Amino acid sequence: MKKYTLLVLISLVCFSAKAQENDKVDNYISIIKSNVYKDYKNMYRPGSGSLVHPFLTPGSNQYANVLWDWDSWLSNVALRQILADIGSPADKSEALPYEQGCVLNFLHYGDWDGYIPIVIWENSKPRNIATENIFDVNMHKPVLAQHAALITQQNNGDAEWMREKFYHLQAFVNNYKAHHRHKATGLFYWQSDVAIGVDNDPCTFFRPKKSSGSIYLNCLMYKELKAMVYLAEQLNLSDIGAEFNNDAMALKSAIQEHCWDERDGFYYSVDLNLRSLENNPDSTLGQVFLIHSGYPRDYDCIIQRIEVWSGFLALWAGVATPEQAKRIVNEHFNDPRTFNSPSGVRTLSKMEKMYSLRASANPSNWRGPIWGISNYMVFKGLVDYGFDAEARDLATKTVQLFGRDFEKSGALHEYYEPETGEPLLNKGFQNWNYLVINMIAWLEDRPVVQEF
């Protein structure tokens, strides 16, 4: 009888603790909604100067008249969830020119060569095609078609707003394929470590130019190609869509072949910086000698076994097989020694020698701190592959992280300390952090706005 009573008491204590935890999460959800819903229109900016269309800033308190690439796209995903939650038909109509303007401002800079900039300021100068070496620099991340697809899908598949500029979008993707793609592997690479979004990712940061077959870049590119298929279909250009679909399937195969590591059960970036297979005569030996001609290398890249959060993007992009996804979640997401922290997903495994939580703005630090966007994209991949318990845990951690920040400081920050959740930098870095609203919608079993 005593044993039974003790078990009942333990159960009641556990139930009470769980109820208190749920109450706290519910309170943070209310705090987040209150702050986000009253702030979101502050990301709207009228067109002026070089920005000929109205647009969205990626941070209502941090940025003036400046348009960034993946920031505006992901802020728009959050905006659409906010509008789904509380927006009237008039609110949605008001938002549409700002949303479309993000894409149209970038395409305004497009030309036959396909180069589109990463960022446009109000006072940006017009392009000088004669002098710019546009094929050897990084450009707009491959998310422009995804941004256009999001807007189109949220407006009942109407893509007519960008029909006249669809050629420039094709040229943009073709530029990536012709000048940013490693022919031997079929993978895409960064030209350099400048403005790659995940600034100091050790797989790219301070590495030789054109050497980083980034898993982050390639997952974005796969989704970009699928977005081109969708847009072509909406514009009744099925033959063009079929070509982009072939490109997407080829890239998916290349990622699975070269970036999946069966030993570790994870997707990695790869090193493309290998010497040419062509034999070079060596006259230092007093004769022409073909170096290593007896058995030249028969591989085209080398896996970089550096555990970066972007390996989880194989789930977000739909590249991983179900079996691979299970290993990624069980062996990496769930491991507190590497990625899993009280505040979410560390952007670099804690076991890596490069792990660092130092606050830095140039470059922004992705070597361990928690970012809202990485939490969201990993969460989204977990949901898509049916890992609901893990997705709920990550969404709840993100709600607690941001709820505490709003409660304490009245704003959100750029990134956070993984163990304590303390902000590390840039108070007021808001708008793609608002993707927590999409996570909340999922937690509350309400319709969730997808990227596209």
C-alpha cells in the first residue's frame, strides 16, 4: 500500500511539474504573439532610389532601406504565417506589393549573364557589365525562385506578376549551372567565403576559392530548381519546367553520392580543391616523368567531416532517404554532446575543435551559437520526415528561447548561447526570427505556411 501511495505521489509531482512547464510555454507563446503581431508591418519599405519597388527589410529595427537575399525570403515566410493568423483580406492585399517587390527589385538588376546581387541598397549604383567580373564572385543565394514560388503559391498559383521577368530568373539559375558548378561531381560551389549567409562555416571560411562544395548551398540549389519547375508549370511553360526537373534530379543524385557519409550517418560538405588529373611533365628529375601515372586518383572530391548544422538541410530539402534521415536524427540531432542543446541546435558540433561562442558581427558567428533560422529549418525537416516528437521538442525550445528574450529585453537578438539561452549579439534582429510563429502554428495544430 505504501509503495502504491509513493508511486501516486511521484506521478502527481511529475504531472504538476509538466503542467507548470506547459503553462510557462503557453505564456511565452502569448508574449511572442503579442510582440510579433504588433511589429510586423515595420518591415515594409517603400521603393526609393535603386530599389524601384516596395520591399521587405529583414529586420525592422536593424536595417533601413536595404534588401537582402535569403533574409527577405525567410522573413516573407514568417510574414505569410502572421497574415494567416491575424491578417484581414485588406492586410494581405497591402502586403503583396512589398512581397513581390523583393523579387522584382532583384530581377530588375538581371541581364543576359544571370548575375543578381546579394544585397541592394537604396544608393546602389547601376551595374557596369563591361567591367564587372561577375562569374568569379558569389551572387544572390539560390533562393530567388523559391521566394517567387512562395508568393505565387500563397496567391492561388498566379505567377503572371513575374512573367516578363521569368527570363531573367532562368538566366540567374543558368549562371549558377554554368559558372558555379563542379563538372566532375555535379555539385555547386561557392566562389569564395564572402557573403555566403552562414558567414564563418569552417567548410568554406578562409578556404581556397571555388573549393567548397557546401551542403548548405547544394540543398538550397536543389529546392531552387524545384521552384523553377513549379513556376514554369504555373506559367504554362512545361518544356522549360521539364529541363529544370532533370537538373534537380541530377543534383539530388550528386548530393546523395558525394555528400552522404555512410560511416558517420550524416551529410557533409565536400572539398573540391584537388589537383587536376592531367599528367604534368617533371623536368627536375632530368627527364620527362609522368607523376602518379601508375594509379591516378579516381575520386572527384573528399568529404569534409566537419559537423555543421547544415547537414540537417538534407531533410529540409527532401534529399535524404528515410533510412538516412533516421540515422541523422538518432545519431546527430539527439546527441547533446554535438548538436542538441537546451536552446536548440548548435550551428557547429560542440565536439569540433573550431567550436566558439565569441560574439562577432563581421563575420557573424555560426561556429556554435543558436540561430533562430537554423532552429526553424531543422524543425521543418523533422516535421517533413515524420519526427514529430523531436520537432515538438525543438519548437518548444525555440518558443522558450524567444519568449524569455521578449520578456526580458522587449526584442529578439541575432544569435544566442546554447546552454543558457542568453543573447550574444544584435538586439532587434527580428524578422526571420519571426518564423517561430510558424512553429507555434504547428504546435497548436493549425495550418502552417510552407516555404513553397
